[in-house]
Amino acid sequence: MKYEVIRSCIITGSAKKVGDHVDIEDNTIAENLMGIGRIVPVAEAIVIEDRSIAVTESSPKPKTRAKKK
């Protein structure tokens, strides 16, 4: 499972910096590091679709009224 390092530490013999994404196979190591606040699980990236309708540049602008005095 993938995890994100939130505090610098050494994981399986190599130094990891804040923001690094690591894949830890051993569940006991992952549970211990999460317990002391060094790593957090990373959710898979969600692909965001652009579902908006394209607005054409030639469409007329709405008319605005002047403010009342």
C-alpha cells in the first residue's frame, strides 16, 4: 500500500523526506509508523472530468440596467 511521509524518517534503511510517497509491504512497519505519526495512507488519484458545456465567444453579453439614483 502507498503511504505519504509527513515527518522525515528512515524507512527500511533509507531516509525519506516530507512529501515522499513510499510503498511499504510489511504491515507491522506501516502500522508502527502510522502510530507515531510519520506516515499517512495515500488515496489513489481521482481523475476529474470536465463536464462543463463549452461557451462560445460569440454569444451576446447580457444587458445590464443602470443603478437607480
